[in-house]
Amino acid sequence: MSLFDKFNVFLEEKFMPVAAKVGSQKHVQAIRDGLVLSMPLTIAGSIFLILAFLPISGYDEFMKGIFGDGWMGKVLYPVRGTFDIMAIFGCIGVSYRLAEKNKVDCLSSVALALMTFMILTPFKVSFMNNTVEAIPLMYTGSAGLFGAIISSIISVEIYTWFIRKNIVIKMPENVPPAVAKSFVALIPTLALMIGTLVVRLILENTSLQNVHELLKVILTTPLKTLVGSWWGLAIIIAVIQLFWIAGLHGSTIILGMIGPVLGLLGDQNRLAYEAGAEIPNIIGGPFFDIFISLGGGGGTFALAFLLAFVSRSRQLKEIGKISVGAAFFNINEPIIFGLPIVMNPYLIIPFFITPLVTGLIGYFSVATGLLPKLPGISVPWTTPPLISGYLASIGSFRYVILQVILIVIGMIIYLPFFKAFDNKILEDEKM
């Protein structure tokens, strides 16, 4: 049995069953789909972040003439209403999607999840001197995202358990449905309220103080170490590519799971950039879109270009014409399933290697200071290469140049494998 045959056996018998289970796990799907709720909001908020820091000579004086000396704070108001309450959006989105999968009332589930999150989140109110200390924005923003996710999952699962065990208050049939549903949620609400309060009171008597600090120790710090290191980045890219090769959407599955950490790293960069401080993180925000997914998973813009303009085979040239436009907007399904790349002995090797090479080049380019660190700007994943680098870096042409270089490197990696595949298809066409 050849090495490739052994690899195929491993994918089919060992990896694919595990990958399918991970991809279909309801909590993973709820987190992935629920966090999408905040995507358009943070992208829109990023527009105002760009407007606040446009690198144009005389721009500051121009804006002061319109809005006054505090113009930047006014322009950043939408950022406060998006990035700074990211955890609340996450809580709503994840609880809603999980309630859909559990087939329980979504509105009640969202209300319970928000209640749980708010009870667990520290705040202080003092009426003695007429001062009020509200919830810190750090816990409603990216730093509270893990707490929001855990609150959502636990509250919805407890609510679902009470519903399925029929431990609820049932109202007469003539009571309006909306009122009846609110009473159905009463017992689960009290149970969650008491349980959450007990957890909060216990944590307040420890050095951790609250659930967010506990999750930082248990989850955030280890995951930040993994996601923020070059070796962790390589592992993540490799797993994503294995999912793709097995026919599953690796980017959606894996980035959906580590999305909260990437969001946290990106938001830390944003806060530092707004404050004029040193940006802390190499990876975060749109790092994957800029360096790794050039044309989609596998860096397939390079392959789409070769298919469209270098192929001798009529079949591959037609696929290239169809796929190159989609790849320009980072959509690679026509290539993944049209060639296909899935289980293709000619193309899975460059498909696996290309994003590893481009991702690590991007990482070390930032780590060595060749490129400035990303300031936490969110750009749509469909933003074409070159444009995405320019926008995400707020006008750094060095990102644009590197993206061009990475696409060329991708072509060089794909070229020998592509030629062998093209020759094979060409021979088939002549038969």
C-alpha cells in the first residue's frame, strides 16, 4: 500500500468520523452560528474606527473644525455600541441558536441567558453617596465573551431540562400564549437565578472574584497561548486543512470554535490602537483572511488563477473561468468540490502546504516588525485580497505588497502538482 493510500485510509476510517461528529455537535454549531450575529455589527463599527484614524495629512484639523476638539470620541460612539457590547450579542446569538436546536422557546431562552450572564458579571451600586458603578465594559466586550457563551449554554440546557421533564407551571387554555410561555419559564428562571447567585457568592470569596476571571485562567490564557503562537497557528491551519480535505468546511468548524479567542486578541489590539498604546497581539481580527485564506481555504486564489490562465485542459480551463471570480471574493467551493480537491491525490498536498507557508510568513513578517500589527479592524471575509490588507491595516501598502507576494508563492507551490493534474485530464480528454 502506497503512502497516499495509507493517508486516504487514515482520513476515511479515523479522521472523517471524528471530524463529522465535531462538525455536527450542537453546542459547537450554536457557538459558530450564534457569534455570526455580531459580525455585521463589528464590521460596521470598524468603518467608524477607520474614520477616526484615517492617515491623511490635515484630517485631524478638518474634523476639529466640524466636531470640535473631542471629535474622535464622537466618531467612536458606534464602536462603543458594537465592539464594547460584543459579549451581549454573543449571549443573545448563542442562546437563540441553541434553543432552536433544542426546540424550546427562543425568546425565553435568550432572556434566561442574559439574566445568567448579568448575575455572574460583577457590578457595584452604591446609594449612600448617590453614585452608581455600572458593569465594566471589559466584561460586556470581548473579555466577557467566554462568560457569555458559557452562560448561554448552561441556561438553555437547564431550561430545556425543566421543559422536557415537564417541571413547569401550566396555565389554563384560555390564557394568551405569550402569558402562558412566561409562566412556563418561571420555575427554570428561579432555579437558574438561585444557582447563579450561589456561584457568584462563592467566587466573590476567592481570589478570582468572578466567573470571567475564572474562565480567563481555565480557558482564555491557554487558548491565547495556542492561538497567539506560531506553532499553535501551524496546528490550527493543519487541522483546518484536514477538515477541508475530508470534505468538511474546516474554516467554519475550527474558526467557529476559536473565534472568541481571535475576537479577544483583535479587540485588545483595537483598544490599544485607540489609546495610542503599543498593539499587543500578532494574531487577531482578520489575520486568517489576510494571510491564510487568500481566495478561500487552502489559499486557492493562486490555484484558480492557474486553472483559468495556464490550463491546457478544456475541462480545467472552464472550471478556472467559473472559479476565479468567486475566488477573488474568497469563495472556494467551486474549486473544492468542482475539481475536486477533496480526496484528490494531485492537489491535496499543495492545498495542505500553501496556507501553512503563507500563514507562517505572515506571522513572522509581523513578529519581526516587517509589517505593523493589525489594529483590530474587522473586514468582511469576502473582501478581495489586496483590498482586505489595505483596509485591515488602515492604509499600510506593505500588507498589500505582501499579499501579492503570498499569492505568487501559492502559485509556485501549486504549479508542479497542477501541471501533473492538468496533463492527466488532458490525456483523458484525448481518449
